[in-house]
Amino acid sequence: MPRRSDPPATKRRDRETAGDMDEQRERAAYDVVAAQEKWRPVWEKLNPFQAADDGSKERRYALTMFPYPSGDLHMGHAEVMALHDVVARYWWQRGYDVMNPIGWDSFGLPAENAAIKRDEHPATYTYANIETQAESFRRYGISFDWSRRLHTSDPEYYQWTQWLFLRFRERGLAYRKHSPVNWCPNDQTVLANEQVVQGMCERCGAEVTKRELSQWYFKVTDYAQRLLDDMEQLEGRWPERVLAMQRNWIGRSEGAHVDFDVKLHPGTDGTTEPDPVRTVRVFTTRPDTLYGATFMVVAADAKLASEVCAPDRREALEAYLEEVRKETDIDRLSTERPKTGVDLGVVAVNPVNGEELPVWAADYVLADYGTGAIMAVPAHDQRDLDFARAFGLPVRRVIDTGEDNPEESGVATTGDGVYVNSGDLDGLTDKESGIGRIIERLETDGRGKGTVNFRLRDWLLSRQRFWGCPIPVVHCDSCGEVAVPDDQLPVELPDLRGVDLKPKGVSPLAAAEEWVNTECPQCGGPAKRDSDTMDTFVDSSWYFLRYCSPGLTDGPFDPEDVRRWMPAHIYVGGVEHAILHLLYSRFFTKVLHDMGMVDFVEPFSTLMNQGQVINRGKAMSKSLGNGVNLGEVIDEYGVDAVRLTLVFAGPPEDDIDWADVSPGGSLKFLQRAWRLSGDVASAPGVDPTAGDEALRRVTHRTVHEAAELVESRRFNVMVARIMELVNTTRKAIDSGCGPEDPAVREAVEAVAILLSLVAPYTAEEMWERLGHQPTVARAGWPQVDESLLVEDTVTAVVQVQGKVRARLEVPPSISAADLEQQALADPAVVRFLEGKTVRKVIVREPNLVNVVAP
RNA sequence: GCCCCCGUAGCCCAACGGCAGAGGCAGAGGUCUUAAAAACCUUGCAGUGUGGGUUCGAGUCCCACCGGGGGCACCA
């Protein structure tokens, strides 16, 4: 990466020989490596970033998504932290009391897999990595408050994860059920829906299969509507696309439940008994097409299918099920897949017209969405139409949209049109009234009602792995499922390592007999501990609350502490957590709100997603060989240059292509800025008001704009403004007011403070050379003199027909009438107006006049 | 298929509906030097993906299309 022409990060100090001292001071580059070593201990001693939390200043909570401790920091971490730190350090400079905590999401699979390979305890690997990362963060100069540090794998932390789990369980929000679940054959554990991407395990990429298991769930579906509604508070403060993704994921659909009677033995003759009937409920978003239903479809893998199946069709259903089960999600995902299914040999009675419809089982209907059964309206639903055509089932159009008849065209029509063949709906022309009327009728008849359905499923939280938070429940033969009493928490992990951790399809914990076999807290009899652990997303769903009360021993957090700091003012992290982590954290917050433990419903006021660091157009990866090693880049250019490069590369949310940026250029700029500090020839504390006014204007405007730019999170533009100020100051020194002018000191001090948000080492070096005590990080934001923001004169542009024809130097306070008069009197303008009639003059004082004269 | 975001100079990117260019990278020229490097100075080549529209005025607002990225997807 480093180019031949890039300046070296390290310059030998001993080259500054006495003879050329002046020359050297002006030209030399400062020693980046030495500066990094020099300031760390100073900062650690000063401890400038510990939240005071004494109410003397307004509080700000700067939160960054805590890291997972696999290996050392990489470019991704470097980017988030650099961006995040701009905000945190800005708040410090503005005089807020800032809480900027750090911790580790330290349970999880990678550590466990690594431990198995090395035949050691996952904790050994995990905590070693944490130390490495912590050291890197310190070197990287992030303004963390280390006193609040936490690790989710510490018993002191997960005790409260367990405690929260028990509270959720008491409220019916954590429950166990037996059902088919996503199973990763590679990691040998179940996965949440959210962890299955395109039919693959999100983590390892293995093809996900299904298994029937008893598993713990959080009832996040109870909160679906609130998760949706409360997004209103986030509008404009969270990235639109994250909100869109969450909305998408929650997947609200309005529609209706319709009850069909299914006759279980249709056509049986020679008996006087009425047919046994079973009511089957379907969910539809288009109840208005009920007259167009020509068959019913039940999810083949739903219990319902075998329950309603006619005896003589049972064999066919079993055979079909066999086939379906062999399919993976991958098969199911492939589009244009031919429809398959089997006739169940029974009929359903359409509640609005008494028609008997055949009932089929198929895999295009999902068992776990809606009721697992649908009414099929082939004319107006493409999937149903494909199915009808595959099996020769009838198609009946009930909305005439003016398009081709679906029966012939093979294309279902879904738009508005005139209702036909639909009883009293006939003649209506819009969907809303059709839907309204049919729901009204169904409700009157007791055959259905308007309802809402969500795509969101409950959150499967059990994992059959070792390195996670144990589920604090015991299973007793006589008492059943019993919660571990609070005073016996935490349920600590046993000391397993190496081969004992190998995935066997059941949790490794189940094999730790001494641990598993316990006493029932209720009856004292023999019982077994639940041997599953929790999804690590449970750990991370509340860590931001724990930061407010680090080390608290009698609760997960103190509601008073949380009230002072939360909701977090800004949350910075990758968009890869747009759904999972953020949805779960929002869910936890709402539950805690209902428990009276927090007084807000949304945990993160503002969300900032940073882009990814890629290289040559592609994500960095070992196989592509395009990885960029953070440590090496820092060794080459220094921490500040790397941070500056990442902040300056573009808007925070955009991806950064490492091939497009220039850390060498960043270093060069930092050296330029640093050299300014050696040129300042006035003493600290000199009164700047007597200084060069032109330079002072630039300084004050830059400081003013920088604040606005940080607050609107346009950090790249802020850096550009600092560069401008550096360039202007350079010129002032070399060919303007000269180094003794107090305005130069004012400018350079401003540069140091502004730079402290991005390049703390360089800023500190500058501050020291300017004759100040450390630390520049707490120097305070420069006071802006408002009067210097107002220019003496501004350039007004005069346009004729939208084209610039003249420029006028006018006072900023000029009136519209004066400006118009001056503009029309300008010789150039007069020339362009010759022979034309002025129809209209638009004046935007003091900047612009546009003369309309066609 | 549905939904969302983005197209400005060779490149990364700025630009309250008002002079298309702030900053950087790369390039060119120069100062210094025996020479080179470093440092410093000078230098802007596109009319904003395409076509319409609104407006006195559009990179910016609206519509359509093209291109790129992302999310969801047999969710009834």
C-alpha cells in the first residue's frame, strides 16, 4: 500500500541538529510513533474522559456497538470508532458530561470453536482477545470511559441476563414450545429466523435444515405493533433504510380471518349421521375476493393437514410430506418452482355462498404464518393461479379489471376493478369498500373478522452450545419447569474445556453431569438443569443499560442512573445490525418499560450507521487477498493519519474503498498542521482581537461551521474546513500578517482543538508546542465571535435571464430596493437589457438579482 | 416481483431552489538541490446518468427511463 512518495511516519529526532534548528523546526515532521508513546501515559494519568455524573453539566451518552472479541481490531472497528469518537470528543469540547463506555459482547460461537480447536477453555481465548483489543483501543486513542467496562461473559453480568430472563418468563414473555426449528448442521445448534439468510446459516454459511425440538422463545410478537408504532419517534433520527428494514421484517398485513367448515367425510352415503365438521380458519388480505375462492390449501407440514385428511388420502399425504421434508429452504426459495400438492379428499364450505371447495395440502402455504391455511383465489393471486393450473382446478374471476381473464392469460389480476359474481359486492369499484363490506358481513354471521397479521415470528433464544448464558431453569419430574430462585443466581457455567465442548447435537452442558443434576428448588427432589444457553443477542439487548450502573450488585441497573443517561443520544454501528440487535434491544426496552424499570420506550435516540471499509471494490477477504491489516497501516502512517483518512473519506454511511483513499496524504496534512504550531511567534494568552481581521474571520467561520457539521454528522466536510483553515493560516504566516500576529495563534489554537476530534496525538503535540498544558481534548470549544461571521461586503450576482452578467460588492445589510437599483444601473446589465423589456426582477438580497427580460 | 437509497472532474467527494467546486487523491508546471526525495508554490479539463416537467432560476423539486447498491420475497 505505501507508495514510494509517501512521507515516513517516523523521523529521527536526532536529525534535528543544533545548527539548522530554525530551519528544522519549520520544515521537520514530528515523530508520530514517539508522540503515540508519549501521550498515552499522560492521558491515562489525567483520565479526561470519565463521566462526572454529578449534574454539574448536561449529560450526553455516546454509545458505540460493543465489539465481539475475535482477534484484534480490524479496519471495520477502526472506522466506527473513529467516527463515533468525533461525536464524543466534540461533546467533551462543548462542555457536556459525556458517558462513552466500552465493553465486550464476549459470549459466542467463534470463541467456543476456537477453544475446541486449541483444547482450552473458551474463557482463555476470549479474555486474551479482549485484552488485545483493549490495548488496541487505547493506542487508537478513543475517548472511552474505561471505568464502566463490562463483558457479557462475566458472571457479574450474566447473572442479570438470567434475572431478566426470569422476569420475562413471569410475564409470559419467555416460554418453551416444541416445533420445527432452523438447525445449523455445522454449528450443531438452532438458529433464530433472523440468523438464517437465504437458507444459509448467517454465521458459517452452512445450509440450514429443520428439526423438531423443544425450545425457548421470547414472545416478541406481542410487541409487533408497538415496535412498529414507536418507530414514529425514530423518524428522521434513524437512517430511513433501517426503519424500512424493520418495517419490512415486522411485516404487518391487514386482512381478515374467515372460518370455513370442512366436511371430513364428504359423499359418504348410507348413513344418517351428519358429516363430522371441523372449522378451519384462514387468513387473507383480500377477503373481498371470497366469492372467487375455488379451493382451500393447508400447509402440508402443519398438524392441520393430517387432522383434516380423508382416510383414503392419508397415504398420499404421507408420501408428499416425505418429499417436502427432504427439501431444504434453498429448494423452497428458488423462484419459478413448480407448484406441488396433494388433494386431501375433503371439502370446505364457503361461508358466503355455501359452495363446496376441495381442500389441498401444499408446501407453498407456510405452517407458521397466519393460520397455516388459505383460501385460494386463483383469478387474483398468482400463486393460487399457478397451483390451479398445475392441478386443473377452476378459476373464477370476481373482479373485472379490464385486463385479460386470468384463466386464459395465466396472469392473476390484483388491481382494482368492478366486482362480479360476488353477491351483494357486485358493482362496487374499489377494494376498500369491498373489503369493508365483506368483513362486516362475516362479523355479523360470526364467520370471520377483520384482523392483522405479522410476518415477525417469536424469537428463538435457546442454543445448544456451551459458551453462552445458561438458562436459569430446572426440570423436575414432579414440579415440571421450575425457575432458579433469584438468590441462587447466577447459574454459572461448569468448567468444561476441549473435547467436552464438541457439539453433539445436544448442549455440551447436558454432559456435565455434576452440573446438570441438581435439586429442585421447589420440592428439593432430584432435577436437571436446562442445558441450553441463550442466544448472545439476549446479552446484547440490555448492555447499554448496564453501562449506566456498572458494578451494581443488587440489580441489572439502577433505574435512577438510567433515567439520568438514557435514551442514548447517539448509537453508532454497522447496518448489519439493522434488524437483529436493534429490534431485540427495542423489544427489551419496551418490556422493561412495562415493568416500570425505564421511563422511555426507545433506547437509542439517534442511530448512525457507518459504511464498510472495502478494498478495490470488494469486501476485504482472505480468499480475495485484498485484506488491509489495520496494525500495519497504523505502523506505517500512525493512528491519527488512519483515523483522519477514515473520517475524511466521505459521508460516514458510505462505504470506503481503501484503494480510493490516501493515508499518506492524511499524514502529510497532519504534518502541515503541526508545523503551524512551531511557527506561532506570539505568546499564549495574547489578545487576538488586535490581530489580522481577514484571518480571524476565517478562523471564526471555520469553528462555527465545524460545530454545525459535526452536529449534522458531515465529518468529512468538517475535515475539509480544517484543511482550508490550515491553508489560509499557512499563507498568513508566509505572505500575510506574519507569525507574530495574534490572529495566527488564534487560528492555530483553533486548528489544534478542531483536530482533537479526529487526530488526538497531533492535536496534543500542537497544543504543547503552543505552550499549553495537556490535554487539548478538554481545552473547550473556541468561543465564536458572531460579529466576525458577518462579512463587510458580499458579492451579489446579477443575472439576466438566469445567466450571470455582473457582480456587485455590496454591504450585507443592503435593502432589496437598493440592490435592485444598483443592479439595473450596472453598465454590463444595461448592455444586456438593451432593446428588452424588463418584465420582472427577482431580488434575493444581498446575494442575487435576476432580471427577467425575454 | 415488491420496497428503499444513490448517479457531480480521471478518482474520492462539496455545493440553504440562486455564480457548478469547498477539501483531498492522481496529473502537469515551477522553487529549492550537483541530482533526487521531502517541503513549498502554481495549475481545473465536467455542466451534474438520459428524456420530459414545475420555476424568473433545477445538481437540488416532480414524472419516466437507464445504470449501481441494498432490503424483503410462495408471508396469502
